[in-house]
Amino acid sequence: MSLAPDVVRKSDAQKQQYVTIGTIIDVTNVVIEGDREAGALAGALIGAASGKNVTDSEPESDIAAVIGGLVGSAVGAEIGSGLTKKDGIELLIETNGGRMVSIIQEAGKYNYSVNQKVRIIKRNGKSRVVPFD
């Protein structure tokens, strides 16, 4: 699932969203952590299968499968995180109502700069920021 401001979920199309206008006060580059769970699950399955085949002894094979699964899970989590992490930005915005808000989103096709007018589009507890031309 994309966190970019120019990608909209199909379920959000043609539904009312709330808009707030504001001005960017600060822009900070961030890294959005990748998906560790998918990598951990795949690593655990591969590690367990590999460990199970290490010996012909059933008790030792079961122990090796558990250890292989644990090691595979840890390695897989790191690999999954590294492969799925994304470049992002944190936007500090002063709304026209005088509130300060911070929104982190995936870097997309838009460029942001200090003093730029933007619109904050909110729906179902999530917000995205796009330039206001």
C-alpha cells in the first residue's frame, strides 16, 4: 500500500473528505520503516524447513527446526524491512486556523518548500498533503 500523497485508495474515491488549508513551516526528510512482518514470516518458514532437514533424528530435527525458524525470522525481518522501506517527508504545517500539525507521508511526485500553501485532506483518521495552487 502506498503512502504517497498522489496515490488514493479506490475505497476513498467519490467520498467526502475534509480539507484544511495551511502553510508549510518546515520540511524534514525521513525514512518510513519497511514491513518487517512479511519478511519475518517468510524467514521463519524457510529457516524451519532448512533446520528440519539437518538430521535424521526426529527430536534433534524438531529442535533444529525451531532454532532455524527463530534465526530465519530475525534475518527475514531485517531483509523485509530493508526491501520495503520508503523515503518520506515530515511536513510541519500552520493551518489557516492557527494550529500546528505535523504529517509524515511517502515522498511522491510533489515538491514541498517552506512558505508553500498546501491543503491537508483528511479521511478516516488519515491525512495527506498536496500543494494548493
